[in-house]
Amino acid sequence: MTLVIDAIVLTLFPAMMAFAASSDLFTMTIANRVSLVLVAGFGLLALLVGMSTAEMLSHAGAAAAVLAVVFAMFTRGWIGGGDAKLAAATVLWLGFAHLADYLVYASLFGGVLTLAIIQFRTMPLPGIFVGREWAERLHRLDAGVPYGIALAAAALLVYPHTEWMAAISR
């Protein structure tokens, strides 16, 4: 059973982050199923490793706090709904212990990503990208920023320092 748990820890969260980032880049959407898989995966893994009810509630509390903030941001049109759900589902895995690090990295990566996209939009679209719908959409001045890339990158930077990964090295 330990090998199965280790396999889930090593693959599920990173795979969902990679999928969310690539999906946001190519389609400017993050499907609800990504957040649902993250929530269900957390629940299953928490039960398999014997996480205490108090610890599970603490992780859920961190996710709920983030969801409240990002939902307010979504209602103002500052972020997309997929980004909001992804951030909350990600924090469910990270908990309060890694919340500050995640938010700082997501902000920094998001700022760099936004500046890079603004710069990309000031230049003519490189010929290699002409005719590629995702690149042309990303190049449009009225298009948003695929912030899921920054959220996923921050999550992948923080994840190795979590209790999930620490349990594997024991």
C-alpha cells in the first residue's frame, strides 16, 4: 500500500498542476474536473495516510479562506473562475503551513508572466505562431492572462517542501 500512496503523492498533484497550466495556456480555461480531481485526491490521500480530522479541517480552512478571497476577485473580474477554483484546490493540498509561500510565489510568477505577455503583445506575432489559435489568442490585446500557469508553477515550487513529500523520504 505504501508504494501506491507514494505513487499518488508523486504524480497526482504535479500532474494536475501541469495539466492546469497547459490547459490555461492553450485554451484560456481550467476545467472544473481539475479542481474536482485535486479535492477528491486530497480526501483520498488524507484518509490513506491517516491524516487527523483536525489536520484535514485545517487544510480545508486554508482552502476556504483562499476561496473566499479569490471568489471576491472573480466577481470583480480580476481573475477567471478556473483560476479561483484552482487556487483554492491547490491550497487544500498545501494547508496553512505553506500558504504564504504559495501566495508570494504565485504573485511573483504572475507578475513576471503578465509582463512577459504584455511584451509579447507589443511585438509582431512571430511567424512560427501564425495560424496557431492559442498563440493568436494570447497575442490579442483584449485577451486575458493565463494565470493558471503562475498558480501551477508556484504550487510545484512549494509542493516538494510539504508534509506529503516529507513522508516519502521517511
